[in-house]
Amino acid sequence: MPAKFLSKSIWTNIVIYVTFIVVILTFVFKFKYLFTGETLSGWDTPGHVVLAKEFAILFEKGLGIGWSDIWFGGFPVFYFYPPFYYFLVYIIHLIFSISIESAFGISIFFTICLLGFSIYTIGNHFFWKRFPLNIRLLLGISSILFYFNYAGEGLQGTSIVGIVEGTVISSFTHGLFLLGIVYLDQFRLKQKLNSLVLFIGTTSLVFYSHLLSSIFYSFVLFIYFIIYRKFWLKNIKELFLSCVFVLIFISPVLFHFFKYAEYASSVFYGYSYPPILSILSRDVYDQALKASQFGENVTVAFLIELLRSGRWIYLLIIILMTFHLRSLLNFVRSRFLTTVFMVFFWLSLDYSFGYIIPNIKIHNYRAFDCFFIVFSILMPLVIVHSVRTQKKFLPLLPILISIVFIQFYLFIHFDPIKYQEYKSPIWKEARSDDELYLYDRLLSKLKELPKDTNIQPEIIKSKSLFGGPHFWIPLFYEAGIKNNLGLTVESSYYTTLVFNWESFGFSHTFRWGTEIDLRENLLSLKKENEVGYFLDFLTRSGVNYLMGFSPEFTDFIKQSRVRLEVVATEGPFKIVKILQKQNNKFIKPIGLIHAETLNQNKEFGYQHFLKTSNLMQMYLMNLGYQTKIIRISRNNLDQLELILPSLSSLILITDQNGLGEISWLKNLDQKGIPTFMLGETSLTRSADTTEENLSVFLNQLPKFMNGEEFFQPSHTFFEQKRSTNGIVLLDDAAKEYWIPYSKDKQKEMTVTLPELSGKLYLGFMIASFLLFLLGLVLTKIEYFSFSKAKM
């Protein structure tokens, strides 16, 4: 048909469909680097690739969770950071016979597609499906681009800039739980079994993907059930059975989370840009701030930069949202998502829940991502509401097309890689030839270190060298040595101790924050001009070497030159060996028991013991002693006769001085075991008296010239680990201390993690995935099947 005979509506539709295709192709072109198979730039990204490799090792053994020695002196891998995403990476790796790095890049592209699809699907389900296809496409494109054009702080974990920095797994999980809500609401509307099957499968996979996001998902479900309570009260049987099936499928995740939560570290995120400032673009504010340093008014500079950059559209949407918020809450279709929008905006500003629920103390900046996703979904509806209130003056279709073109312009010109200060998305391409040569030389030097070396890296919050602080992770992994720190810091309480002891000469390093903050107490006990406390802690932890590159690291070496030996130098990097402190008095380990364990049969808690024992170590180091402090737990009381021969003494922590405690200690004294009663509050309130009393007590104990026999190979303590030929105790560095049943079999003692839980975990995770696939198959069968013909 000649062009002049085509109607205006047909031309409009052609423009819309072509725009849709161009946007899709632009996405593919923009992220084509994800298919190169090369190592990617990013803050957390290198660590996730290493975890994907660790999961592949476990999966090939038939395990979903297990033990890894690569970080923290060993840690329970995937107990607190679920592995479903790494399972998908492994499936891609297996199907296409490609490397884990290649599979991980493809998985990131899949996550971006999943997020876009999920945003469109939930928006279409609740709002857009009543519109014609061309309008639905415009609404969907504008919503997706609004989300992906986010230009705030990357470490907040939001949109593409967050994915670039390595928060891909939480983004993947958010895509899943948007679909989970859609499947659940489809059952409400159509009451078909396949929707309920999909909801159960998707919900289970959310919990197997990211614990923090699954908690957010639970909040969203709670809001959903409250808003649609009339329907679900009438269908309480279906709701109850669905919850039962979900709980059965995710039982391994819940069991390990609640059973072993005390061994996981909860950390705070220090600073992130406020929500509205992040929406309007971090770059806009930074440019305005820079202009204000040259005498310009920061407000005027901000507004000018906002207009120049095209980010004014985000300010417009915020203003429109403010005026239409009440109508969105009153509108039946939008009430649910608007409530979610408001709740997560609140959570992005407040981290009170972090004090109540273990392991989510960084939830405020991740809550922002949930808030912004919902904001992006509501954005087209806000436009529609605004146009309809002024329909005499504002035609809907041209305005939607204009918004899509503005958003598309921003998407084309916004480079999240450069925005996050990386020269290239490919790690090697972002490095100069000199840097690549230096990296190879460092790798060669590290491979020359002794086997089982555990090395403490200097982590600096900077991208000036090798692209970010986590470049150490693949470097040490490839060299085959242990990294004393790592990525998933919530998976080990040891990181909390490291961050406290770094206050002695290493405080310039990047720290996520600590749940047990002993820094003030530790520093108050510090002797003048003493810089060896951190090194003594590392020695007790089984750390052999330090490695760093900053001027502060060089100064630390100079201050500690008696204790540190430089073994290798490459460019600004130095590898130093930690030496034993001269004139140290070594004593056999000291047992530490709490009075409540004796009197009230209460456990000497993991965190409580670590806090008390590390404060005690300050006194011991000040007095020139080096030893380990070992916890005597409630379960160890029956084994005390086997444990005592391996100890130099036993200290009872109490503030009561009860007759029962004194009698118990006298009984040990009569057996030749030196004992000491120490008031718990005296560790911080009566430092001089405590030090004097400890000095008198310790002088009575046998000393040794060398303490190597008391410092065993370093393995992180974890309650689930077992030994068949000895006792495994907890020491003050959150490490294991082994006492074999027979002294002549010390070297033969083995401590292992039972594999049954790992096999069950993997089985339930795969079953959840298969249930999800079954739901998809049932949906497709229903879609493609024909209705019965009337005969």
C-alpha cells in the first residue's frame, strides 16, 4: 500500500514497534561484552566468579553447601549466601562447554533480560493490560528504561550500575520475586493450579538465591496478603498448603540460617547517597559540588546540570508522584504496589530491622533497589494519571512517545562502566601493559610462597590500581594461596575480629563495620608506642604474610620492622613475612569458662566469648605472654578431664564470686590445675588492678621458649564440623583448637563437615528448580491446547 494511503494510527504503530525493536537491539549491543568470555571489571564481580568456581567443585561432589579454605582461614560456603545463581552459572558452563568466566558473563546478560521482563510483566499484569498493545509497549519501555537509566551510587546495588559493581545476584532475585507476585495474583484472578505451582517454585528459588532479598520478598508478600485478605481468607486452604510446600522446599535454607546464624557476621554499610539524590543522579550532584568549590551557588549549579544532563525528567516524575500518591493508594489496581513503594522508601532510610533480624544490617541500601524498581513500575501510571487530569491539553500517545525517546537518549549516552570509573568493562582492556605485567609478576611471586600460606591483604577503598579492592581475590585464588579476607564477609565472624584489630596500625584499610565493636576498649588498653598488637592477632590466627602497596603500608612496615621481613617487592607492592615477637613468654593455652555455664547451665555464647577473650588478649600481650584462650562450653564439661591436660590453667569469668564457683575452682586446684577467678566488668573498668592480678597469676605458670606446638594449623571454628578422634574447641581468634583423644595421634586428627546436609540442600534446591520448570510447562501446555469442540 502506498505510504500516502497509510493512516496516522498505522504510522504511529510502526514508529512504536520499530522503537521497541531498536531498544531491544540496543540492549544487546550495549552489553555484547558479556559474551566475550573475558574477566569483567567490577567491585564484587571477581569474588562472585571465584564463588561460582567453588560451587562447581561442590556440585560435582553432589553438594549444595560445604566448606571452603579460600577465604577467612576457611568458612562455611553458601550457608549464609545461597548458591542458586551459581547453579545457573554452572548449568550454562555445562550446556555450552564454556569457562566459568564466560558462563558468568552470560548469566549477567540473562539477569538484565530477566529484570526487564519482570518489570514489564508485573506492570502489564496490574496496570497496562487494559491498554492496546502499542500503548502497553510504550508504557513497558518507559518503565524499563527509567529503571536501567539509574545513575546513583553503584554500591547501593541498584540497576545496571549495581550489576556492573557485582550486585548481580540480588538483582536476579528481585527479578524472580516480581514474577512470584505475578504468579500469585494470577491465581487470585483465575484460580488455576499452574499459577500456584509457579508461585511455590519461584518463591523457593528466591530463598535459594539471596537471603536478604528473600526477607524483602517476605515483606512484599505480607503486604500483598493484607491488601487482598478477603480473597485469601476465602481460599485459606490453598494459601495454607502453598505456605507448607514453600516451607518444605526451603527448609534447608531456613534451618542453616537460624541454626548457625551466630557464626555469621552482621555488618553495616558506611555511607550511601540519599534516595532522591541517587534518583536525580550522583553525577549531577558531584558536578554541582565541584562547581561550588569555584564560587558558584550549589543549588543553581545543580539545577543547571540537571537540565543539561537530561535528568530533569526524574525530578518531574518525583513531583508528579508526590501529587498523585493519594490517588494511587485509592486506586484498587495500584494500591498494593504503591504501599510497597512507600514501605521500601522508608526501609531505604531506616535500618532498624537490622537490629532485630540477624544478617541484614546492610539492608537499607539494598532496600533502595526494591523501592526504585517499584517506582519505575509506577512511573508510567503516574504519567497516565497526569495526562488524564489534563486530557483536554495533553494527548497521551505523543507524550508517551516523547518520554520513551528522552529515556532512550539517556540510555544511549549513559555508560555505566565509565560512570563507575572503569576504563573498560573487560578487566584486561582496562589495564595498561605495565599493570598487566605487574599483575603477572605478582602472581609469580605469590606462587613461590610456601604451600598453605594464609595472607592478609591490604584492602583500600580505591579503584586507582587494578580496578577495585577485590582484585586480590582472583589473584590469590589463581596463585593457590589462602586469602585471610574475602567477599561474603557475612559468612564468617573472623572478619569482625580482623576489623577490630586493624585499629593498631592498619586503620587506613576499608572496613565494612562490625557487630562487635571493641576498638575503643582495645585502644584504651594499648601501651605507648606499641604497634605489634595486630601482628600478634594475625599470628594467633595462622596468618603468615601481609601484602600491600599504599604509602601507609610502607609506613606500617617501617614501624614494625623488627616483626616484618620483606620477602618480595614488585612495583609498589610488598610481600612481608610476619616474624615472632622477641622475648615472648609462651604458655600453654588458657581455658576460659563462664560462671553461668556452671551455675545456670547456660552456654558461653560464641560472640560473648570472642569479645571477652580478645579483651583478655590485650592484657596478656601487655604482660609479654603469647598463648591462645580456649572456650570451655557447656558441652565440654563432660570432657573436662580430657581437655585439662592440654591447658596451662583455667580462668572463670564471673561477677558474683558465689560459693559454688569457689568450691569448683578449689577442686581443680587440688588436682594440680592452676585456676583464676576474673570479674567480667573488671576487664574494662579496673584495667590496672586486673593487669596486676593477672601478672601474679601468670608468673606461676610454666613458660616455654617456643610456642609452635600450641599454634596449630589455622581452621575457622564452625559448630557443625566434627572429629571422630578428638575434641574441637573454639579459640579467641574464632579458630579451631584440636585436642586428640590420644596425644601420639595429634597429626592424624581430622575435622570434617558432614556431607549429608550438603546433599539434602542440593536436592531440595534442584527440586525447587524442577517445580518451577513444571509450572512453566503446565502454563505452556494450557496456552497451546485447544478447547474441546462441541459435537
